[in-house]
Amino acid sequence: MKLGSKLLVVLCLISYALSAQVNEKAKKYGEQVSEAALRDNLSILASDAMEGRETGKRGQKMAAAFIANYFDELGLKAPVNGSYYQPVNLYSVKSGEVYVKAGDSQYKNLDDLLYFGSGNTNGEVTQSVVFAGNGSETDFEQVDVKDKAVVLFVEGMRVTNSKAITMAREKGASSLLVCNTKTQEDFDNFKSNARGFASGGRLSVKKPDMSSPDAPLFIISPAMTEKITGQSFEKLTALADAGITAKAMKKIKPTTVQIKTTAEVQTVKTENVLGYLEGTDKKDEVIVVTAHYDHIGVRASGEGDLINNGADDDGSGTVAVMELARLFTKAKQEDNGPKRSILFMTVTGEEKGLLGSAYYTENPIYPLANTVVNLNMDMIGRRDKEHADNNSFVYVVGSDKLSTDLHTLCESINSTYTKLDLDYTYNDENHPSNIYRRSDHWNFAKNNIPIIFYFDGIHDDYHRPSDEIEKIEFDHMAKRTKLVFYTAWEIANRDQRITSDKK
């Protein structure tokens, strides 16, 4: 580190040490974060009446209207040509006939596998199969995947965003056959959760080019994996865990699959919901506070409760945005408004691939050059198993990725006001869950805008109908909301703008 850089860090730390005193105005409003208000708004947003808030569906439209009406009642400016709605046209590739054949078995979309992709194969095509293990960079160095059907093991629910799939496509794979479960029961559960996403087609901000689509992605079961490769699941797992080698692959008998996909493009109309609070002498600089208000809708089949109400994901973050809007508006009405402007934005399409925030960053209402920071909340109302005995924590992701200044501020604000345990487990960019890239802050970070992501971890009710309001811990949620409030207050009112370390 150069001497000048060391001096800058020292001065920054001294500055915060001197300024890390309670701001009585901030505390006046921060302590008014209301558990009752959070509960009241969430009881509406996460009710059965909202039908799971799936992007483009009736329930999502109802939720948007509820949020827009709330912003209107607060008196926030409607910043999109006099409207609180930023229209977002998304494109859905609706699947027709889709299947994969292996030997004498035929596997159909939605019944035996889940298909995520676009384009038509123009009939049935035959592809050679290769196994690429866990899809690490080393694995791909050992096998040639170009023009092949690539079998991969990828852990987690959101396999469509995995690095392994991205690398396989970049290396020219013709199709991807991904197993993300170890038992048939786990696969059936995943299929039930993701069926609506697969059957509705993958959404995108840009209209797909059906003439040159991405390599199609199929999520398959362990049994189908065995059938396609001609190898036992145990042997494949052992090969993957040991790391793929060219020598080991030569011992696997070559196989082929026959694939057919058909699809057509449909337009899905949805909207981000924005409310704007204008600042004073630094009003051209904007803080963007976000959460996604969409969820995954209603399960297509099954018994019992089929509505995914998404109380934690992300009803919790959405009502926290609403509560912050209420408190900052109240402060302004009492002549304590922020110096910088604040855009309160609840985005659509997060569950479909961070699409609402992607659309905003490509079509910003306020210039990205003037956007100081993004504070994003996604799931802040629960606790995970790792914190079963701790009701005073929050996972913090991304605060140090682009701005040393922002990270120092984050720590200082917490120690001054809320004293939560800040857990940075998911801040590791190599963490298998890849959380840094899995919520809407990512689209701001990609544009070199400093971000902080607040998150409560993964629990057993994630993407299930059991993610209900009865399981929300409102006292804990209120603490996290206060942390975001105090952070936003400091950023909005400090003399110097938060800056990115990357120029």
C-alpha cells in the first residue's frame, strides 16, 4: 500500500471516530420504526389475496397498486412522468414440446425434468454427452464441452445463475443437463417449487433472439443423470468430488441424447414502483433504497396451501422500504429533510432473474452518475439455523466491494446505534451460494455504484407456501430496518459523497 493510501485510510478512520456520536435528529426518527406498521403492511402484502405476487400476474399488479397508493398518501413525488410506476416490458419464452431421450427412455418437460431456455431445435437433434463434474474451471480444462450435451452437478435452488452454467455456455456447450439434488424426493420438491418458473418460460429484459438462443438448460433428477451417462450416481459423485481428469473420463463409455425444444416469445407487462423524496442543497445526488415486491406465485399442483405468500422473501424488505419512506417523509415535513435525495424503489421480476432492477439501471429515472449508493433489503424478517439463538444479527454483503468509505460507515453506524452482530459469511464472492450476485443490488454494483445488501439467511421455508407472516420476527426485523435507516440518514446528510474505490 502506498503512503498516500495509508494516510487516506487513517484519516478516514479518525474522521469516523470523531463523528461516531449519536445524531439526535436521526435517533428521533430512527427510534420511530414501528413494528405495528411493518406488521400491518406485511399482513396485506403477504396475504392470500395477493396470490403470491408473481411477476406479470394479477397479484403482482395488486401489490404494486398497494405500494403506489402508500407512496401517494405519504406525499412522495411520482417520478416517472407523474406516475409511481416505471413500466417494464419483459419477454417470456413460452415452451411448447420439449423432451430429452436417453436410450429407450423419453423425459418430458414439467413431468420428468424442468426446461429453462429459448429457441427451437427445428426437430429432434442428437448430441454427444460429456460429464463435467461440479463445473469448476479445472473441470472444464479436463473435458471438451464444445458442441456437447454437458452433464453437471450444481448445488442450490438458483442454478440458472451459477458460474458453472455460465462457463459451460462460454465454452460452447450445446445443452446443459444439470442435477442439483441427491435424491428423487429432493428433486420432486425442487420441481414443485420451480415448476411455475419453467412452465411460464424464462423472462428477460431484452427480447430473445430466437435465431441464436443460449444453450438450453435442463434440470434433471439423479435417476435421469444415471440413465444419460450410463454411470451410477455414486460413481459420478465420487468423480466430481475428486475433480474431473481427462484420464478418468476416458473410462466412461460415450453416450448420446436426443433433444427437442420448441418455444415462442410472449410479452409480459410489469412495473417497478418508485417514490422520490427530494433533498435540499445536495438534491442532485440520489440514494436508492430497494427491495423486490414480486414473489413466485401459486404452485401449479399439490395438496394443502399452494400460495407462496413470500412474507420474508421479500415482503419483509418491501415493507421496510415503505417504513423508511414514511420516516424520511415525516422528517422532511418537520424541516429535517435529507440533504441528498432518496429514491424508494420496490422492484419487480427479481425472482425471474433480477429483471426489474436490471431494467432500471439500463433506463434510470435519475442518472447513474448521480446515484450515490444502493441499500438493498431482501429477506430481513427471520433468522437461519446458524443464528437460532441470536435475534440480533444481520448478514451484510457487499459493503466493502466498491467503497472502503461505505464499509467503514456501515460498521460505525451499527456500533453507534443498533449494535447488531454483522455477519459477513456471505460476503465471500467464492461462497457457493453466490449471494453477492443474487439480489437487486448486483445490478447497481455492476455499474460501479457502492452497495450494501441486508439479508437474514436461508431457512427451510424459502420459496415454499410456509413462508408466512406468522413466522416473521417483527422485533428483529425492526432492528434491521433501523440499521438501514441510520445508514441512509448518514449517507444522505454527510458533507462528502460516498465514493467508489474503483475509478
